[in-house]
Amino acid sequence: MSGVVLAALLLILIVASLYLFVAKPYWFPVLASVHGGSIDSLFSTVLVVSGIVFIIVQGMLGFFVARYGQSGNERASYWHDNPKAEAILLISTAVILTILVFMGQRVWASIYFVDAPADALVIQVTGEQFSWNFHYPGPDGAFGRTDPKMITSANNIGLDRSDPPAKDDIVTVGEMHVLAGRPVKVRIRSKDVIHSFFLPNLRVKQDAVPGMAIEVWFTPNRPGAYEIACAELCGLAHYRMRGFLTIDDSQENFNKWLQQKAAEQ
Ligand SMILES: [Cu+2]
């Protein structure tokens, strides 16, 4: 094949990739949390840096095959060892990757190594095959005792209603409400296998591991209705773990929902 044809194919590859990146026909779902902005901008930075390298490398490859391989049967000259070129490529790659890694560490630390504010709303999330259970502490702010022995089909998390702090607790299945602007701390558990609590719009994704209570916190900031998913293939009906997150715009609406759920149980 003539080098010119290969160069033309490479050009199409470059233009198509650039189009996908600039026009963003497939991109992230709408952002609805405070910390998500730093994740998205880091993602874009990595994509821009690797995109520039991609265009330079593919562009040079296209240029050389078109310029020196028109008839398709030329022989390339071969040589061994070019310490200068190797040093330049190695050091520049190492510097770029190290900078990107440190940028990533900073974002990670700002999300995972910072404690949730004291006034954060705490919600206990329990994954099971195949649903998400949400446990709110109710007006007293204290969670009631749970006991695996008390789990029944009507009591998914084994909440002991005879425990005083449990009296006003609220448990919902597949339905979670939070309040815009108020930090939320979720305590994630699993009853059976490994699940992954995923809030795509909030850029939150955390594994639910049996025997562990893993906490993550975030601040929702865009009222609306969003999706909750399980991001770990956890069994045949994994897809059914889809749930619904509502970010309420006011304390009144949030309280109204809590009261309605309390009345239902
Ligand atoms: Cu799951």
C-alpha cells in the first residue's frame, strides 16, 4: 500500500478523534456536586495533554510515510542507539507523567483525605442483590441498632425498632433524597457480594464491601432528579439496582419527603 494512502487514513483518524473531543457528542452526565468540578477538569487536562501527543505522533507518522513511502516498497534505513533522542523522549515523558500524577493526587486527597463537615447529613447505604437500601436517622439524628438476625423481607437492613433511636428512623429502597448545598456523608455497606455505589452526576463511585462500612462525602449543588447505579457486576439482576436520587432545592421539600416516607412505614 502506498504511504500516501496510509497518511490519508491517519489524517481521518486525527480529524475524527478531534471532532469527538471538541463536539462532545458522548460526554459526562450533567455535573451536580461541588468536588466533581475538579475531577472533570483533571480529566480534561489529561485528555488535552494526551491528545496533543497523539496528534504529534500520528501526524509525524503520516508525514513520514507520505514523504518517504510513496511507492510502498522503499526500504527504511536502520540504526541502533541514539542516546540523545532516547534521553529527550524518556525525560520529557517522565516529567509530563509525573506532573499529571501529582495533579491527580491533589484532587484525590482533596476528596478522600478531608473530613466531612460536622453538620453533614449522614445516610447509611446498604447494597444487596439487587437493590440499594437507604437508612436515615430521623429527627433525633441517631441511627437505631441493626442486627443481621432481624433481616426479613419487610426489614431489609434488620433495623431493631425496639431500640429507642430506631423509632424515628426512615428506611427507603431505591430512593434517596439529599438537599442542595448541604454536605452528605454516606456510609456504605453490603449484605452479600461486592457492589459499587455510583452517582454518575455527582462523580461519586465507591465499592460496597461485605464486612466493611466505607464512608465518602460530597456536597450536591444542583437540584434535580438523577440516577443511582451499581457499578459492579454483582449478579444476574445487576441492572435492577438502578435507583433514583433527588437533590431537593429547599429544606421544606426535603423535610416533606422525609415525613411522607416516615408516614408510609
Ligand atoms: Cu450491585
